[in-house]
Amino acid sequence: MIKLGDFELFISHPDKLIWPDVGLTKLGYVERLARIGPFLLPYATGRYLTTIRYPEGIHGTSFYQKNCPEPKPDFIRTAQDGSIRYVVLDSIPALLWLGSLYSLEFHVSSDEIDKPLPSAWMLDIDPSLDVEPRLMEATALVGELLSSLGLSAVPKTSGATGVQIVMPIERGPSFDDLRRFGKFVSEYLTAKHPKLFTVERMKKDRGNLIYLDYIQYYAGRTLPAAYSPRARPGATVSTPISWEEVGRDVKPTDYHLLNIGDRLLAQGDLLATAPKQRLAPIISGLPKQ
């Protein structure tokens, strides 16, 4: 049983190992969700949620869940989009309920439910290699280019093998505008560092290059929410990091459910304090596609 104030949630099979390599049980997982929930919720609330469920733990069969599971508790709100009724992840009880259903990953839509214009720009740095020793070098180069344009952003580990660059922006540019900007950034870096970057969509055409994916951040598409756990060995978590950490060549595996709570207690959410950038003037100077 989990108790938070008046809220109580029965946890079946509390001792089931979800991440066997680190000894993390189902109850331990839900308890950790309760701790990081206040930091995760701002990046999920108001967006369409897709979870990935692993009823037998990370080494078992998994499936994507878009439609709200049934039966649902009264505290779960939903939002309809076409034929799909999504869970609106806007409360700690909702998060813990999903966790009790073995939802180990929380992927959110780039677009918001009731706001047509995006509030951020994102670039997905996606290595072709499972272990990419140049990942932070690549991340730093993206940051340096943005800085040269007078822009600041926050790197966020994906919790898997890559990094997403997140830039909160003043609303105004459309998703198509942001894609133009992402295309400019990605093609410039690929031309300048052809032995490091690629913009090839097909994985078979990338070799060992790092893919700059400016396509994924778009209405109707999803990326892992900040502070979402990932169903990978080590119980990794998608974590905003500092540019100083990038310079120290940290690894996505450095941030996980066993240490993320203490990290947030010590330094808070690096993404929450990032200032909104005025991207519209720069986009207006880009060539039309």
C-alpha cells in the first residue's frame, strides 16, 4: 500500500523485481515515482501521454498504451484525440496508478492539448552506436552553435543512448517554423563536422555517425518526458543536465532512479529555470523551404 495524505493505492505483487540488475522492485519503483513526480508532472500535464508497460519487468514483453486503461479510478482525467482517449497525467495519484500498472516509460506529445503553438524547440541527438563515446562532444557542439546565435538551451539525457536539446521559447513560431530552424542547425553542423553528424533518416545509411533528428519534435509525435524512467538496465531516467556536466563527459547511464531523487533535492530542476528564448527573429531570417 502507498499512502500520500488521504490518497491510498494498493500495490499488487510489491516484491516483483522490475529492474533485476539493480534490485528495484515494483513497490520501490512506485515509491520513487512519488518522489520524482512533482518534477515530472510539469512536462506531461496538458499533453497526450503514451506509456510503455512491462508487466514482467524490463526483460519481459512490453506494449505501448495510448488509450486509457480500464477500469480507471475516478481521479484519472482523460482527453480525446480522434479515436484515442488519452490519460491526462496531471497528478501524483495518476502517476502512481500508471506505475502500479507497470508503466515504466512516459512519452508525451510535442503538441499540447489546448495550445496550437509550441512552447519549446527540441533537437534529438541520436547516436547510431549503442555506446557512443562522442555523445557529449556532439552535445557541446550543438550548444556552441546555439550560443553563437545568442540562444541558450538545456541538454537532457534521453535515458537511453542519446540527448535532447530543449529550448523553452516565447510562443509564436509554428511547428513548421521550428522544423526549419532545426533543419538549419542540423545541416550546418553536418556540413561542418561530416565525420561526426548526419541528417540521414534511414539508420542503415548513417554508419557510425550521430543523427541530428529535427523531424521528431512535431505535432502528433512524442519524446520521453523529462524525468521519465526508461526500461533499460540501470533504471536510467531522462534527466536535464548542465553544460558543465556535458564538459565532464557524463553518460546517460549516470542518472537513474536510485540517485535522481537526491539530485533533484540538491539542485532542483535545471529545465524549470531556463529562460524562454526569442526564436522568431532568427527564424524570420532563414530561407523558406
